[in-house]
Amino acid sequence: MDKVTTAISQFFRYVYGGVLVLIILTLLKMPGIEMVYLDGAIFFAVSLTLGAAIYMVYKNVISEGLIDDKIHFKMPGHSDKCVFTYLGERGVRGRREQLAAFRVIRDDLFGEKVSLVFEKRQAEIHLLYLTAAILFFAGLGSLICLYAHMAKLGIFSIYSYKSNIVYVGIVSCVLCLLSYWVGIRSDLSLCSDEKTYFKILESKNEYKKVIDGVIESIKKDEDENKNILVGDALLGVWSERILK
């Protein structure tokens, strides 16, 4: 049942962005948008294709390049709560190395049920950040159109401009800030809980040996300038190396 729930969650993650964009385009009365709704198969195909493209861009550019590497580590109160900061205190210096160390320890020691709970919370946070990103560009696009209209016809022409674009722009900006704020709060809470559980495991001798082994192995590869394996499919290599 847990695997089915995970599969549904992952599928929803790919479709969600596409559906949200179609809703925004509908509110903006984009020409031809009604054609998407004529057939369920067309709507599903467009939502899945658009959503998958949006999610991949978000994950590889916004999430990993901006949120994980920049914003996450500059959150207020982050240094006291984050499991990655704790790994940094243990001598794992690089961000990618900290992520690799945590993933190995999480996958090997947290257990399936605990890992699933953390993964669900992480997925919810990603949806919040994804929502904020989509709404940001929707609001930005609407405000640019509004500015271009005023620059061409004058500021007083706003009263005769399409009200739906103005409303979508304002509402998108407000909801973007709200989604981003809730995402940050949830992210800090998750990070704190991961660190707490991590330290609970570390207090047990049988787990501490594995954790120390993973950390020392990654620190050694850092010193030797070796590439750290961070892909999910390759994490088992670390586990086998340590547990041997």
C-alpha cells in the first residue's frame, strides 16, 4: 500500500504543474485554451507533458540550483536545525558530499516507514515551492503585460484594461509569497526532525559505527578529490563499502 501511495504521489507531482498552468491560462482567457478541455485524453496528455517539463526544469534548476544550494542554507535559524550543518560540523565540507552522506545514512538506517514519512513531507514541500515558482512567473507575466499596456496608452488606461489579467497578477503574487513562506517554515521543520532522528540513531553504538564509517569514507574521498556518488541508483555502492 505504501508503494502504491508513493507511486501516486510521484505521478501527481508530474501532472500538478501542468494542471496549475492550464488553470492560470484559462483565467487569463488565453486564445485557444478551450480546445484542451474538449476531450479528456487531450487534457490528460497536455497536463502530463506540460507538468513533466515544468517539474524537470523546477527540480534541476530551481530546486537543486537555487533552493538547495542557496536559499536552504540561508534560512533564519537554519544553522541550529539543519542535518546538513550538523554533518558539516562532523567534517563533511561540501554541500553535495553532505547530501550524499545523509542519503546513504537515511536509506540504510532510517527504516522504510520512517523514510516514507520524511519523503512524503519532502514531496509536500516541493509542491509548495513548485506552486510558488509557477505563480511567480504567472504574476510576473501579468504585471509585465499590464506595464506594457500602461506604457503604450498611459497610466489611466488601466481602468479599461482586462480586469482578469490584473486580478490574476495580484492574486498570483500574493499566493506566491504565501506558498514560499509556508514552504520555508515546513522545510525548517523537516530539517530539524531529520537531524533529531539522525542524532537518536547516532546515540546507538550499532548505528554509530555505520554513520562514522560513511562520514569518514566521504571525507576521505573529499580529500582525494574523488567524485561523490549522489545519484539514488549509486548510493548502494557506499553502503556496501561501509558495511563490508
